[in-house]
Amino acid sequence: MITINIADQTLEYQNKTYSISSAKNGVGEVENSYCTPLGKFKIAEKIGENLKAGSVLVARVPTGEVFSKTLFDQNPDRDWILTRILWLEGVESHNKNTKDRYIYIHGSPDETPIGVPGSKGCIRMYNQDVIELFDKIHTGEDVVIIKS
């Protein structure tokens, strides 16, 4: 089981702890709130297998771009989803809308602060960490997101 701790900004899996970044707006399950949902989930889909670290995904599809400072400067307001996507599906009544809200565990630019809240609801990870996690887990894996 993957355990995500919002207070600590960590993700734990198989006795390994990774730093993450959850939502800047805090926790919650309301659509368009840009909050990270709490509770029990499953990994609904794994997207991006074998993509190069830093590969850009838009609407879960690789664009063929690889993140760079130049690309960032050309698109400063883009919500960067890089490298891999682990798409979460809520399994409790209060978080059933998670998949429809497009809440993922995904890679982010190395320049993005990790260890502090800053996302639009997703769980951001360093690219190498999300690759390592992606390669270890399977679709249907249990996930729990707790406040503390």
C-alpha cells in the first residue's frame, strides 16, 4: 500500500519514503477546488511507461517534448505533468470523484519545490522518484492519503 502523508509531505511505499508536494489549497474533495483528496484510493491507470525522464504529458498523452528551461520560459503558466502518471480513483463515497478530477501522482520539473504544498490537487514527485515508484507498483494498488 502507498501511504501519502499531507502533514509530512511524504509518500511511503515498501519501507521507502519519498518527498512529495500536495495541493497548495490544502485538502478536500470538491470539484474545481484544486485540493488534494483524502481517504482510500486505487491506482486506476499507469501512464508513461518507458518515457524519458522529463517527458511532458498533456491530457495523459506524451507531447514529444522534454522539459527544459526554454520550454518553461515559453509556457510559464503551464501545469507541468512530467515523466509518469499514476491516476488515482477514489473508493470511498466522499472521494468517488477523484478520477474525474484528474488527480494523479506524477513527476514535476526539478526546479519545482517538493516537500511543501504547491500543486493543483495532484501529488507531485521528483522525476526519478516517480519512475522508481511506477516500476514497483501495479494497477489496482491501494493508496491512502492522510492529513497526518
